[in-house]
Amino acid sequence: MGKGSKKKIKVKPLLFDSYLAVIKNSVGTNLFRNFYAEVNGKRTDVAIDGVRSCAFLVSTILKVFGLIKEVHLTCQRVVEDMEESGWYKIKKPRIGAVLVWERKKMGGRWFGHIGFYVGGGEAISNSTPARVPKRHHWTFEGKREVEAIYWHRKLRKSR
């Protein structure tokens, strides 16, 4: 190469590796703790300071990687957007899959829960008591049934 010539650098984004790193690095972050909306004319934190942030966590990560269309605040809307965006159900969890747990009654209301499978029998989802994403057993030690496991073809492992 002559003086002043520049070598062209080839950069190939590694979607799966980056996606998984963001999921794992979300643990303990306050990033998904608050989401404000106007509800009946009043400014409201609809994520309730991290109490109801699982859909916000999952949909934000999926949106960043172009795997869904929008950020959502309910599990139902995340699943609907996923299905519209090419996600499909699988029988066994794969690293990077989205898990949808059964609905549970809390404070007189029913709530769903959604998170990510990260391998080794573990998942990452928002923890209501901690109000931040946490790593935990993928069935909460058998206390919560997984209703659906979703996968997207774009999530094949990087080479």
C-alpha cells in the first residue's frame, strides 16, 4: 500500500451475539423502570417504578434489533407484535428465545409475564420485588408454568 492509502475494513454485525449480550447486560439496570403516559389526562408511570416492566424490557430489546415493530407495555401486545413480525412457537427453549409465563393474580388483577431464555435452565425477566431485570430459574423453580416459547429465524447463531 502506498502512502496515504486506506485499507477497507469489513464489518459484519453479529446480531445473535449482540442480542444475547444486551439481554444479559440488562440484569440489574434501572433503564426499564419507568414509562410515562397520559392516562385520563394525568401523567402516569405505567411501568409503576419497575413493578410492571417485563413487557417494556422485552419489547425494547426486540425493537432495537428489528425483531418487532414497536415498544409495548403489555405482554399481550408484545406477543401480538412478535407473531406479526415472524416469531413462531417452539416446543423446547433455545438460548435467546422469548418465554411467556402463565398469568397470575396480583392485587386482585391478572398479569402475564414475559422474558428471555439464556440457557442452563435460566431466564432473564423483570423482577417485580426488585423492580429490575434479574436472572432466575426459567420456571421460577416450578412455581410458574411457561405457556409459550417463541423463536425468530433471524436469531441463528453468529459464525
